[in-house]
Amino acid sequence: MKMNPLKPLKAMKTLMTKSAKIQLHIEDETKKKNPDWFRIITLKKQRLLIKDKLNKLRRTKGMMLLG
């Protein structure tokens, strides 16, 4: 059974959009007079999790192209 090649691409696009939104929140928070560093750290951790998922999808997509 072959996986639909568009499904990982759609997931990657969604994750990239989420990552960009989180980055904007990080930038907004750091520009504040008294930034909430706990919130910034939490947002950065969320962004790292998304990057890990993106890397996993990229590897999966690469294997699909080879298989």
C-alpha cells in the first residue's frame, strides 16, 4: 500500500505555518518592556518540537521518493 505523497507535503506546510506563527509570538514577547521569559522558553520548546516533526517528515518524504 503506497502512501499519498501529498499528505506529507500538506502536513509540512501546516507545521511550517505553525512554526512561523510561534516565531512571531516569540518576537512580540521579546519586544515587550517586561517580557515573560517563561512564555518565551515555552514557545521556543514548541517550535523545536515542530522542527523535529518537520525533519521526520522530510526524511519520510525522501524515502518515499527513493522507494
